[in-house]
Amino acid sequence: MADWEISDEADFAYTADLLEEECRASAPRRGASPHLAITLTELLVVQTHKWFGAADVKLDALVAHGAKDAGSVAYSVRTLPFAGVRKGEFLPIGAPGLLLYEGRPRRFIDLFLILSRDDAASPTAQAVLEEVVATGETLQLPLELATATGFIPESELLAAGLKTAVAVGDLVLARMRQHRPAIIGMFRASWLRGRDNWGIGQHPPQGRFDVSGMSFSFSVVDESE
């Protein structure tokens, strides 16, 4: 797994017992996925990896979450470019913030943030994601066949979906390291439907996350209420 920075509130210890309990606890709420919005509220660029002057940077937000079919994963990516950013400046995002994701996830949701120096010649995050998913698409075929015939417990399908999401995030980061001038900061958060209530709330509850070359905060809001 790539060396993602994670928050103190994160707990990725997804044991078999925990996932079985997650599936049992979430069963009564099936079909009731909320309409979630993940919004970046502020981001301070601590480092640009440029000796002098301002730098062009990009913030890529990759969201992976459970899809309709058990064991499968859906993806959403947003790329936000910012020109002429200096070390110690906040990104000019304004209120109420920048929307990173909006949708109805199922079972779990993983957020990957990558802040990097911009290079107009490098492939977009969407292109990198499509390449990664296409390369590994046959890996999900056995899961889909097993799901159709009912041979795999739901907790194992959930575990497979979580592992797929992390693997895709790792591969996207690896590709970006090949094409971007510098990775400034990277962050991962993960929430389950039952245990974490989708991560709804402010992150962190107070202040900002300090992650390598960036310091930031974001919110997860249930807009279906």
C-alpha cells in the first residue's frame, strides 16, 4: 500500500469480525443510501517544492465507494487547478468551499486527496483512473460471477471492495508520481456505512489536518435530509 497520510481519527483495521458486524448492522438500512457531499473548506499550501516564485498546482480528489452490485466499486474524480500559488498561501476556494464529491455511495466510501505541482503535458487524473481501472477490470470478474451464484458472503464482498478501492488509489498515485513534477501532499480517509455513519461531519472536528506539504479541512454532509 502506498504511503498515504491518514488522520488520527482514521481506523482501517477492517477485520473479518468487524465487516461481518458491519453487514449485519447495515442490513435494515439497505436501499437508503444518503445523498452525500464532500466539500473542501480550506487548504493551506505549506510547500510547493519550487525554490523561487509561485507555482501552478493541482488538487486531485478521487472517491471510491461501493456500487450497486456487491463487491464492485464505483469511482469519481475531480481535478482542480490553481495558478500562481506561493508557499504559505491558502488556495482561493472561498465560501462555502469546493465540492469534491456528490452522490449516493453504497456500503463504504474512500477519499484520496493528492496535491501536486501542475504540468500541462501530464495526463489528467481522470485519464489515469480510466487506465488503472481498465487494466484491472478482469480482477473483478470472479467476484461478479460468484455474487450472481451466491457463493461469497457479503462480508467478504465488502472486504474485496475495500481492497480494490485502496489498490486503485495506490496505482493512481504511482502513475501521477511518474508524470507530475512533484507530489506535494497526499491523504486518505475511509468510512463505513454502519460503523462510521459515512463519515458525516467536519474533518477534523477542529482546526486542520497537517499533511506533509498541505494543511486542510473538509466536511461530509448528508444533503438528503
